[in-house]
Amino acid sequence: MTTANEVVNGAGAPKVSYASDQEVRWCPGCGDYSILKQVETVLKEKGRPKEEIVFISGIGCSSRFPYYLDTYGMHSIHGRAPAIVSGLRSVRPDLSVWMITGDGDALSIGGNHLIHLLRRNVNVNVLLFNNEIYGLTKGQYSPTSPEGAVTRSTPMGSVDHPFNPLALCKGADATFIARGMDRDVKHLREMLLRADAHRGTSLLEIYQNCNVFNDGAFEVFTEKATKAANTLFVEHGQPLVYAGGTRGIKLDGFTPVAVDLTDGTHSVNDLWVHDERDSFKASLLVRIFDDPRKEGALPRPFGVFFVADRPTHEAKLNAQMALAREQKGEGDLDALLRGEQTWTIA
């Protein structure tokens, strides 16, 4: 007999569904629906038992995620999800742990927690939903809202300079940095699979449309009429080409420059070839963050920017604990607190 969360396929074997029995309560048309669908698709493809998967979120529209998946999960505290996933990974390295967060949750109140999660390289998949607005609290500007953004809390336009999330992550020495978008589901699925395959903290920024409070924020990257000229999909070992192969990016010294591939002055051999293991070039790539409305703006990159191999935090922590037990048994807390030097006060 199959359960409510299993479907019998043509061969008669049960096929696990990771969807929970909870009603999905995002606004109609929200980009979160697309992301949820692709995460479910990836979970099905990986086929890991539901009991070995955990989704932990902070606060925000995206943070409803744990309710909608039939796995273990926790809707935690604003900005503090990194602390919770770090603790969980330290004691349960056998689990698949996902952290769901948003641009407000991760980059405002949770900013300090996020950068330490990245530098420690805790083995967790971080999905950072970026809609450049506070949606749950009804439309205030967020740390990623562009300068001049007119919102409920900035009626005359924001005067704050926004974060470039992936540049921030690169500066924190993240070992996996990538970007996708809700409306390119095939590419998003590829990015989710790559992120899940990485051992360490994988940070996937996802451009997610809030059709109520910030509709169309990313349409220049998603709409058919403008997407080709404004998006650059990077692939390891391939030259940086866009606009249907008619344009590309080359390096002029350390400066990325857009060139025309149709006028005979440049060919693909002149272009920057993407190497996701090159830390220096990744630092340049995350800085391609032009306002697409600006004349001469470079296209916005999507894909895997950077991957590095580094021991995970929990692996080093557990190795240290094992060594301590081997050398000193269970240890002596009194001796530890007393230390190796003592003084007698006359």
C-alpha cells in the first residue's frame, strides 16, 4: 500500500513525492512556486529518503518552504538559520541540509551569520531568494534594492547603495557561488543539482519575482525581447558569449569588455574562457553587476561562478573531537578550566 505522499508508476513501484499536504500560501504568480517545483524535481532525481533531508529557513516569504516539503524542517528565527544549520551539521553529518533564505533575512539581520557560515564552509545548500524587496512585511526596501527604489519605506527613493550578494559571498571565501532565476527553470534545475553535489557551503542566489511589491524587477533578464542581450550564461571551459553568439566578453588587462563578434574585429578566440576554479577571475565575474538600463552595460552573468575544494567545518570539528578523545579519554573539565598555570596569592 502506498502512502498519501507516494505515487505508483507504470512499473508498479512506489515513486516518492516530496510535497507535503500543506496548502501552498504564496501570492498567485509568485516566483517561489517555480523554485519549489524545481527543488522537488531535484529531490526526486536524487532519490534520497525523506527522513535524511532537512530544510531550515529564517523569516520571510521564502521561509515558508519547510511547510511545503514532506521532509524534516524548521521555520527558525529571523537571520539565524545559519547558526541552526551549523549546529545540525556538526552533530548529523549524514543528513542533506538545505537553508532557505531571502535578501532581507540573509543580508540584513542575518548578514553576520551568513558570512561566517561561508568562511567556515559548513556542508549545506543555501538558496538565497533575491526579489530586491521585503515582501512578507509588505514592500519595504531591502539590502539589494537599487538606489532610487520607491517603496513603502522609501517614498522619495532609496539613498542606500545596494549589496552585490555574490561579491559579498566571494569576499567571505565561499567555496561554491552561483546564480539562477525563477523563470529559467531548466537552468535553475542544473544549478540546484550542482549546488547539491558540492561538498561545503553552496550559495545559489535566485532572482525571484515578487509580483505584488516589486513586479518586473528582473524582467530584463527573463523576457524574450531583452533576455539575450542582457544575460550571460557562463559554463566551465567555454568562452563568454551572449546575444545568440553575436557578442562576447574579453579581458582588457583586468577589465571585462563587451565585443562584437560579427564585424570581423574579434572572434571567440579573443574571449575570456570561463574557469570556475579560477578565484581571481571569479572575483572579476561577480563584479559584472551593471545596471542594465545604463548605456554600455555589460550583461548579467548566470551560472556557476566559482568552485573550490576545502575541508568542511564539521569534518575538521569532528576530527578534532576524535583526536581529543584518543589522547585524553573523556577529558577533565576541571583541569581544562584550571589551565596549565596557577598562582598562589599570599
